[in-house]
Amino acid sequence: MCRSSVSPPVNNSGHVSGESVESIVYIVTSGGRRIPAHAKILASASPVLESIIDRKRRSSEKTIPINGVPCDAVEVFVSFLYFNRCNEEQMEKFGIHLLALAHVYLVPQLKAQCTKALIGRLTVENVVDILQLARLCDAPNLYLKCMKVISNRFKSVEETEAWKFLQNNDPFLELEILKFIDEVESRRKSTRKHMQEQSLYFQLSEAMDCLQHICTEGCTSVGPYDRKPSKNRAPCSKFSTCEGLQHSIYHFANCKKRVNGGCVRCKRMWQLFKLHSSICESPDSTCKVPLCRQFKTRGTQVKNKKQEARWELLVKKVVAAKAISSLSLPKRKLEQQELQPRSFREAINCHVSVAC
């Protein structure tokens, strides 16, 4: 027989103090322990126990069996019904058993505490077992957290005995886990692709600023046609982009293949000029960027509607990136450094693939 460790207050006669003998019931554990308790308190804390007590009253029976869990876990459960709290040591020892009892006897406060405690104690070794319990006990927060732990550390989890047992005895849950991992990986790839696209739009927005700066004020080696660039001019704040643009502009101005349309580098520069004209709000007579007025004049001549729609979408994305470029600048700079192509030429290559 189990020895009692925690119990509601009792008097010298062995009954719970403060109540008549008729209002006392006894919780009987699988080890034979009899735990006296107030029927009213049990009924008020658990609708399941309330229903059981109502049936017991009709038959004058005073015992309520709770089997399948350790005796001490039942003691802690009854104590919670009285005082609505459990300490860390009790949760450490009986958290799994208390979650099952809370689910069976519909005690939501205890279920919430058990869920929170078990989430904080998840490990590679116990996560599969707790996942199965969360599934049986309808604990969605715990279930989702277990799934995330398995997904993030799957290589370690699949080496455990619990995973091997799951494979042999519950193939449906195994399939459910593998589907979840596949969905997580798909979302990660989608998020990564979206971040790379956003980084591209911010780079193109910065390229437009640099193109305007080079053609209006001039930078280290290239400047407006009516002004010679200063030899002692210091690099601008966006020189990494400006430097690549200056090389491309210089090549565009001197390339002999461009006439026959055979230079890929010139085609990229041509598209940057076109992108500028699409977002330029300056009057034709004041904009100093080459080809701006010509592109604006030809803008109404649509040959390929599908390609033109994709181009308009690109323009909208770049305009939006330009509008928010001043927001969260340090964080955005860090993200761009992590995701940006290795050179300005690669950025333009990405731009061509999006626009075409």
C-alpha cells in the first residue's frame, strides 16, 4: 500500500475537517491509498468528478477510484483541486501524469500549468513521448511546440528509442510528423526567397539613387555631361554601388558591340536607364539621366502585354522599396549584407531575371 505524502486537512477521527461525514468521499489510488476529500470541493473543481459524486450519492458509495497513475501524482492532483497550485518539484516529478489527469477530469487551470511546465522541459529524449501525450490530451500548444522541436532537431530525434518505437507502432503519427517537417521546410524556402526578392528591390532602389547622384552631381570618375568630375572627390556613402554603376556607364558609353545589340552588359545598363525613367518624377527638361526622356516617350508603345505587366510590377516593387528605405535602416542594411549578391553585376543579373 502507498504511504500518503500530501493530503487535505484531516481531524483526529481521520475525516476531513470542517465537513460532516456524509459530505466526505475517498479517492482510492491504484496502490490502495485512500485520500479523504470534500465532495463539494471536488465537484466545484471538476465537472467530471461532480458527475461521479452525484452517481455515488444515489448508491451511498464513498469511494472514487483513480487508477493508472502513481499514488503521489493523485495526491498532488487532489491538492491542486483544493489550493489551485503546484510547485516546481511536483511538476518535475508528475507533470506528465498531472496533464493526463487534468484532461480526463476537465481541470483547465491545471492543464494550462502542466502544458507550460512540459514545454519548458522538452528534450530530444522525451519530446516524442510528450508529443504522443499532447495528442491524446488535446493540448495544441504543447503539441505544436513538440513538433517544432522535432523539426529543428530531427537528426538527433530519429536516433532515440522513442522514435524507433513510434515508427514500429504508430505509422500515422510518423507520417504526420514528416508532413509537418516538409511544410516547415517549404515555408522556410518561401520566406528565404521572399527576403532575397525584397533585398533585390532595395538594391535596385539604391542603384536608382546612385544613378541620379552620378548623373546630377557626379561621383569619383563619372559625372554629368556638362561638368567634369573632380579628381579629388571623396567616395560617396553608397560607393560600393556607385563604383559598379560608374564602370557600367563608362562601358556603355564606349562599347562597340552595343550598336548591334550584342553586349549583355550594355543590355543590363539599358534596363537600368529604363527603370529610372519609369520612376522618375522630374520634368523631361531637368532630368540629366541619359535616355530618360526617350523612354518616357516610348512608354506608351506596348508590344508585349505580359512582359509589360511584369515590368510594371517590378517598378511598383522598387518604388515601394524606395519609399520605405529610410525605415529600420540599420536592420535592413544587415539583412541586405546577408542576402545581397557578391557584386553589383550579380545584382543586375538578378534584376534581369525578375524583369524578363
